Amino acid sequence: MEQNNKNSKYKTIGQVAKILNLIDKKKGTLSTHTIRFWEKEFKQIKPKLFIGQRRYYDEDSINILKKIKYLLKNQGMTLNGVKKALNSDNSDIDEIYNTTIKQKNILKSKVKKIKNIIENLKNNNG
């Protein structure tokens, strides 16, 4: 089935929860109920319903979910604040979100380089 292919156009709700790193801290399991809640709150999220009424999310929906998570969890916005932001001109949100993602990737790259340097020092001195 094409929807279950790792490189497929559509992702299951479980795959999306993993992409978003939505983990139930008490149980340590993926928090798919958060996505279903956001789906009810934000009309911009439009999953496709395929076999057995299972939800499948395309790249656009996943990107909207990433922005919602970022605005709620990282920026501390309220649900109403995020709704207003998503309903307004998205260019400001996109710019802030994309800048943050770029900064995060730069930081990851620097951390990786530092780890490699430390590993090389350990190997050369040990």
C-alpha cells in the first residue's frame, strides 16, 4: 500500500507524531491525540481519509502542524493566538519559523563538528 511507504506522499498520524516528536511524557508513547486535538482546532489541517477511515497527512498539513507546535510550545502562544496568526498573513510566521529552523540546523551542525573534534582528540590521546 503506497500510503505506508516511508517515502510516500502521505504519512500516518503515528508517523506525523514521530516527525513532530510528540511524546506523552508520562507514558513515553507517541502522542497522536494531540494531533487529533489540533486538527479539530485548526481548519488548516486537512488529513486525507483512506482505507478504514484512517488519517493520512500530506506535506502541507505536516508543515502546518510543525508551525502550530512551534508557536504553541516554543513561542508560548495560546490556541487563539496561533489561530489568529495562521489566519493572518503567514509571511511573518513563515519567516520566524524558517529562521528558527535554520538556526537550529546550524547549531546541530556545530554540535556535530564539536563532537567529532572531541572524538578525534580522544582517539589520538587514548
